[in-house]
Amino acid sequence: MGHLLSKNGYRLKKRTRKLHHRKKKKRNCFLQLPCMLCFIVHSNSSGLDDEGDHLEAGINGSACRHNSITGISVPGVGGVGIGAAAASKLAERYATLTSPEDCSKFLLSPRELAIWEGQGRSLLSAVPAKLIPPPALFRSAGVSLNVPLPVPGSTSDYTEMHYDDCQARSSDATDHSSINHLPSSILLKVLSHLTVKERCLCASLVCKYWRDLCLDFQFWKQIDLSGLQQVNDDLLVKIASRRQNVTEINISDCRGVHDHGVSSLASHCPGLQKYTAYRCKQLGDMSLSALATHCPLLVKVHVGNQDKLTDEALKKLGEHCSELKDIHLGQCYSITNEGMVALAKGCPKLQRLYLQENKLVTDRSVRAVAEHCPELQFVGFMGCPVTSQGVIHLTALRNLNVLDLRHISELNNETVMEVVRKCRNLSSLNLCLNWSINDRCVEIIAKEGRSLKELYLVSCKITDHALIAIGQYSSTIETVDAGWCKDITDQGATQIAQSSKSLRYLGLMRCDKVNEETVERLVVQYPHIVFSTVMQDCKRTLERAYQMGWSPNTSNTS
């Protein structure tokens, strides 16, 4: 406070340096706070002799300084102010505070600030230092604050003088106390864990330095705007005009984005490689065609559940995006074989293809992708009207790793067995909701699938024999889901657990012939296997909730 009341800041600093030079033992001010607060906290350790020294220095120099031994700050004497009794009451109130929040509210309240700023000289000259002890917070816990408290209404001169004075005397203690002293590369890594919304609406408002960090180009290479309803075409236009280095963007569930905004983004970001827009039903051919035309480096396009997409957009992708490797077109109901054939012919590097309930995609599309895309590793045709005549073409894919054939109405056992025999790298096979799959098919899969690790058989026509065959013949299968298979009993669940050396998960959801007592016994005997039933899943959910601190409400009103 003496800094604020001093008439000559330059003389003050000069005198302070001279006084410090005379002392052999120095003490840094551990509170980077206004001098009044330093005075209050440090004064408890001062003696009567120090008090006289401080008052003498104040009379002679009319300035504020930190005693090198006690750290007390005493402003100059002069003026008429409040008496010792009033100051004592103020000090007593401060000494009872026990939390940083209470201390800051008390010290920075308008009333106390008015007293200190208006009558600080007489307050400190009239009251002995021992009248103002440190608050209970510092006496009990020894708390050390390194971050300066903001002073509402204080002048910039005061802030600058206080900063210079405290920094000059405590540089060793505070040079590395602020997060802003970390290397910018580390701060960028910290900020990278925030979402776009958190960086834009929170972190960037902390200070100018953080705002500049939040605008760093690396944060605007991969942009995830999914689920943000505030996102509209204007925002995409601004991003496109300022950040031409965008390589990945996700606008899934953004209802305010239309073809115009995506087209503008595409025209300004020729280096875009990954585009995701699930459930954006308002988008159509215009946006995807613009992306294909302006962004030839596209490697990933996920546009599931877009009713307005047609073959025209797929033709553009096949014409301009020869680097495309990953495409998701699930529930794009207007896409037909014509678009799929054009896409397959133009994108020979395709590795992942997923379709779901595309009712106009048939065996012709399956044959086209099998012939023209030899690098395919992930293929899904869930709910599409393809048959065994089309699926059999997938045997030509030697790199096939994941195959999703859920709910294929005309899929026979022989086709599935042939695919498993020919595709030696197959590690995951999903045959759920295919009532034609039986025990014999599963036995061949267990024998021939040398790389198979995951086998999904939910609601298939299998019995205990299928589970027993998996345990007996397969040394690689780790996950088996036989949920909703009504003919599975205790025998099948027990024998696969006993005989399989690789099994780690067994799904038995709604296998009503499997007793819960049997499952409880298996859980104890084979702790390395996760058994999934209604009761077991509920128990695991409760255990996770308890671990996260949840406790049941046992009150009478619940």
C-alpha cells in the first residue's frame, strides 16, 4: 500500500535498493500480493526493536519497504486517519479468517480498500505492528500463495510498481511458479486435451498469451465440432477463410450446417483428408461433390444416415479421390449399385467399406468392390439385400480382417465356411441375426479360422454343440457372443469354459436355459473369463459405480 501512497516511485525504488544492500541476510516475500497483505502476514514474527526501526525509516523516507529480516512493510507517516482502536478491530476480523476465499474477499472489499487507500499512512503509523497478526489460515496451515490477487479498481501504476518491486526481491522463488513460464510446447500439449468448445469459450479468455496458444495451427488441423448446435455455415466459412491447413473435420449432428457451408470449407481446404458427418440429414450431393472436387487427398469419408445423398456424389468421389481408403455409407437409402460400382472402380486403395440397411445395394455392388478393391480389410453389409451369390466374391480378398454379415436374409452355411477357409487373415466375424447359421457351420469356423479372435452368433440357430466345438477346436478365439440363443444350456457354457485356453469373453445374455447359479460358479472357477448375463452385467455396473464414489440413497424419502 506504501507504493500507492508514495509520491516518488523512482526515489522509492532507489532507497529500497540501498536499504537492502546494507543487510547481509535477505528474505524473499513469499506472497506476491499488495504490500498491506505482506505486512499483515509477516508482522507476527517482528520484535519491538524492529518496530522502532520501521517507524524511523518511515519518518525519514516516507516510503514503503520490506524489512530484510522480518519482511514487514511499513508505509510512510503523514496525514490524519483512523485510530488504533478501529485498526485493532479490523485486524481482529482479519485474523479469524480461515480460507483463501474469505481472505481475498475481506482484503479486496470496497470498505477495506477505501480505508487502506484513503487513510493507510495514519493507520500503519498509529498502530504497532504486533496489532495485526496473520490470519488463522496462515497460522494453522502455513499456506504460501504465489499467485497475485487482482485488486479491483487499482491503478495500472500501482500494479506495475508492485510487480516490479516484488519480482526484484523474489525472482528466485517465483520465476517458475506461474504456468505461463512453462515452454509453449508443454502448454500446447496441455491445451490439446481440451475440446474445441473448452479452448474457444474458456481457455482462450484467460489472457492474450493463452488466446494466441489456442489459435495455434495444430489445434485447427483436426477440428471436432460434433454435437455443437451453435455451429452453422458462417462458422465454417470463417474457419475455412482463416485456417486453410485443416486436415480433419467432424460435423456430426450439427443441424445448422448446410451444403453451402461445407462447400465453402472444401474450396478453402484442399488438404482435407478426413470428413465425418453422421446424421446430417440436411446435407446432400452438393456438399460431398464439392469435397470430392476440391479435396483430392481425402482418405476417409463417413456420411452415415444422410437421406439426400445419391449416386452422383459417389461418382464424384470415384472420379477425383483415388486415395480414398475408408468410407461409411450406412443408412444412405438413395445409394444404388450404380454409385457403388463407380466408387469401387475409382478408389482401388479402399480398405474399409461399411454399409447398413442400404436397401438398393445388392450382389452387384459386393462383386464390384471385391474385384476392384483388393486391399479391403474391413467389409460390412449389415441388413443389405445381398445374398450368398454376392458374398462368395469376398473370398478373393486375401487381406480381409473384419467381416460384418449381420442380418443377411439369404446367407447359407457353405458360403460362410468357404469365406473362412479362403480368408486366412480373418480375425472378426459377425453372423448375428442369421437364423440359418447352425452348429455344423460354427464347427468348421472353429477348425478353419486360424486367425479368428472374435465370433458373434447372437440369435443364431446354434446349440451347446457349437460352444463345445469352439472350446475343443479353436486355440485363438477370445470372444464368443451367443446371446439370445435359446438352446444354449449349462452344459455348453460349462464345457467351453473348461476346454478353451483362449476364451476371455462369453456372452450369454437371455440364454434362458443357463442357470444363474451355474454362471456364478463359473465366475469363481474361471476369473479370467467375463461372463455376460443380465445379473452379471448389473453387478459389474454397480461395482464401477461404487469405485467412482456412488453410494445408494438409503433415506426414508427415497
